[in-house]
Amino acid sequence: MSNNSGLTRFLAKPWIDPLCLWGMGWLLPAARCWAAAGSGDVDNFAKALGLHAVPKAIAARVKETGELGRISATAQTRWIDAAFNDGHNLGSAERVRREAAHNFLGHRFSYIWFARRARLPAVQLDVPLPAELTTVTGDTDPDAFFALPTSLPAVERSHVIEHSDIREYWLRFPSPDDASDTCYVHVYEGRAKDSAPLPNLIFGHGFAMEMEMMRGDMRGYRGLAASGCRILLPDAPGHNRRTLPGLYGGESFMHRPPISGLLHFRQTARELATIITWCRENGGGAVGLGGTSLGALTAQVLAERMGTWAPAARPDVLMLITTTDKVSSLTFNSSLAAISGLDKAAKFAGWTEAEIAHLARFTDSGETPPLDPARIVLLIGTRDDVTPYDGGRRMAENWRIPAENLFVREQGHFSAAIGLEADPAPFIRTIDLLKRQFGR
């Protein structure tokens, strides 16, 4: 996974963080346009964005977006057939799928100037009233709210692409919270060099990070797997193949804040439990759960709320990259919430500190670590204001993370993630902890 190029090291500096936030302030409204254009229907586009008229040039662009979407959907259908049915030319089908998805996803950039001129919002917000929180959570305690169903869904494995260094395949299963929503997991599996089971690392991506819809292995996890482990990369709800019509990847997480976030955490936690259980039943090695940004927040919420879960569904090791302890407060205290307008919309709908305190019971980290601190790896950036550094520091102190597992870098939210390519020490440490579980 390591990439020692000068460009990566240059970008992994704090100067990149305000630039990335500024860029998201421009890109998210453009993505909102792109999502509204997904069907290619100009009238639907105008209605979704509240426009009285659509310029001819933009109308042509909407139709082009729709055509790119149809091409991508066709490639996805062919890929599903190759992956889970006939297995014919799976490698080729995967390259075609990625190319088509890349072209479709990239078309959002063509709406940047239009979205700016039209002053379109970054998120299609539908903020619920605070009373809905009680309706959603009921009288249950947090562990009961996150409890697993009586039985987890069956997991189907795709045909395998055999590489010289690794095996590549995908998993799919119906989400435990919504059987109509299929969860996909991209797997890179190293080749065992002895009889010991391969360790597993399930790693969740960040908000709106959709590398599965781009050309090539941009994340570099194939190389990490080749070192002797199995890397599992799930599509989070509302991302990648699971993006809902009319929304862009990740928008469903912020669509009805903060309740949409809470439901996202519960749904993803149950899906991760399914994947962890599958790992136990297919190889038997230790299972690590990690992620960056939204992926890390999800992993730590899961770890805090798995009190009723069977041991087979629980992770052995946690790896949290750019996270914070007070997840509930991100509605108001995150620079991403500010640029998306989420903070103002929530306050306007009546959300106050009292309601957020109730939400905190379900999402925030306590003073007691959910696992042995020796099995928790944490990376935080001192200049992070997306998942604020102060919260990450409190978590490290409260959980008594040992020095060898704690990585504190003079970086912000985005530069810290970029920096992992140049210095993947947290990954190396996590894989080492997983291998130690079986004395490797």
C-alpha cells in the first residue's frame, strides 16, 4: 500500500485540508445536480432542483448524464452476471464496469459552474423534527437498538480472479435492515504461506468516497493483501453500487440529519456483523474492523454498541483513522456540516443540545474502551476540524491507547488520509496485531 512518491508526500500536508473543504463546497452542489440528472429527464431535473427553466446547454448535459448512467447500469448488470453467474471474462467485465462508472460519476464535474450560478444546496435536506428521534429509538437502550436480528443473511461469494500474488472476488448479501438493498464487499485475499489462517481486515471508506466506481485500484489494498492477509472493502449504505436514484453517494447519510446518520450507523453495524461472521466461517483468522472518517465513526459506534452480539460477530481489533469521540456533536461541530448547511438546518428545525444529548447515548464513545486498548489502533490529526482532533485526543486518553498503537500526526482530516499512502504504519501495526492472535 505504501506510495513514497514525492507527489503523495507533497499532498499529505495541512495546506491541502482547507483546499479540500473548499472543493467540497463546490463539488457537493454539482453532485446534487448530477444526481437530479441521473434519469436524463429534463423536467424531472428542473422539478428536483426547483428550477423554473433549464438552459439549453444544461438540458443537453442532463440527457448526456442520463445516457452515461444507462451505460454504467448496463455494465453493472453484465458484471453481476459475470461475477455471480457464469464467471465468463470476469476481469474484463470488472474493467468495463469501472470505466463506465468512472465516466458516469465524473460527469458531476460538468455541473460545477451551473450549480454555483444557480446557488444550489449541497444536500437535499429534509430535517426531521426532534420528536422523531424518540419515535425511532423508542424506549430501548442503545445496545437493544443495535441488537442483531435472530439470523443474519446468507453471504454469496463471486467467482474468483486469480492473480499471481492474490485472489480477488466479491461478496454480496441482502442488508439485514432492508432485504431489497444489496451489500457488496470487494475482497483482496493474499496467499497463505503456512497453515495458519489469514487475518482479516474489514475497512470502511469515508463519506462520498467511491473508489469502487473509479478506474483501477486507487486505494492500493491489493499490495497490502499480498503481504499475507485478507482485505474486505464493503460499500457503505448509500454509496457506490448502493446509491439511491436522485441522490449522490453519501447524500442519504445527511439527507435527514441527524436521524439519517443514526440509522446509517445501525444498518452498517449489522452489515459489518454479517461480514465478520462470514470471515469466522471462511478461514477462521482474527478479524480487524477499521475505517477512515465515516468508516471509522461507524466502526467505533459498532464497538460501543455490540454488547448483545454473539462473540462470532464481534471484531478482535479496531483500527480508527481520523475519528472523534462525540459523534452526535458533528451535526453542529464539524466543518463539513458547516459547508453543507446541515448545522443551520438542524437548528432551524429545533434541534438543541438536549436532543443531541439523547442522541449521544446511542453514538458517542464512553470512557471505558470497548476492547482491550492493546487491540485498538488510532490515528488522529492535530489540525482535523471535520472529526475534531480534541475528541480524538480525549478518546486516546480515556481508552488508554498504548503509545505503539497511537499515531498523532501534524495533519488535517484529508491530509492524514492521504498520508497513509506514504506512511501506512497504522495498517502495518493493525495487521501485525491480527497475526499475533494466531502466533504468526
